[in-house]
Amino acid sequence: MLESTRSFRYPKQEKLKRRKLIERLFTEGESVGQYPLRLVFLPVPEEQEALQIAVSVSKKYFKKAVDRNYYKRVLRECYRLHQYRIKDHLTQPYAMLFFYQTRDRMDFATIERKTQQLFDKWVTSQTLKNAENDVQKP
């Protein structure tokens, strides 16, 4: 049996909890979306953890806490399974918010597929941004 070198853990240190950092994400953060998901991110060089992430489901779309909690669990699980798509391409520490932004109810497989596409889209956007920065620096 082959052992994987990837870790599929979502440890406490990676959970974004600090209110000031979350507020900074809303005011200064950039975002990338893949319907119905959105990823808001901000480089935070002062952080020790390479990546801190929080998940959110709007009360506007799901009035019942039971429904919001279900989708937050699904988002955390999708992140846990596919975090390597982001972590393998990090050049600096980031803080991120991972949103479910629709009232449409989707099954786990669909959300997982959309998560993969969203993470790949983020990697592509960061790769392009880094390439532009390299060209501008002589």
C-alpha cells in the first residue's frame, strides 16, 4: 500500500478566527469566483501559518442555521480534500474566506467539482500575477 505524502488535515492553526484580519479581507482583499463559490484572499506576510481560511454561508440565502451549518461542513470538507491545489503554489502566507453564494441547493459532488475549479482558477490568477511582477522587475 502506497502512503501519500499529502496531508488532508485541517488543523486549528489554519482556521481564520481573527476579526481584524477578516475585516481586512473584506476591505482590501481580492476575489476569484466560480459559481456558486467565491474565494476572497489577501497576502499577509506577518503570519506564521502559510494559509489561514474561513468558510461562510450567507444567512440571506439560508435562513435556518441547520442549512447554513450543512453547507459550511461541505465547504470545509471540500477545502480539506483539495487544499493541496492551493498550498502547492503558495509563494507567501495568505488569509482566505471561502463563500457559498447562492440559495441554490447543490449536492456534495457538484460543490466539490466547483471547489476544484475555483482553486485552479486562483492558482492561475496568482501565477499570472507573479509573472507580471517578474516582468516589471528588471
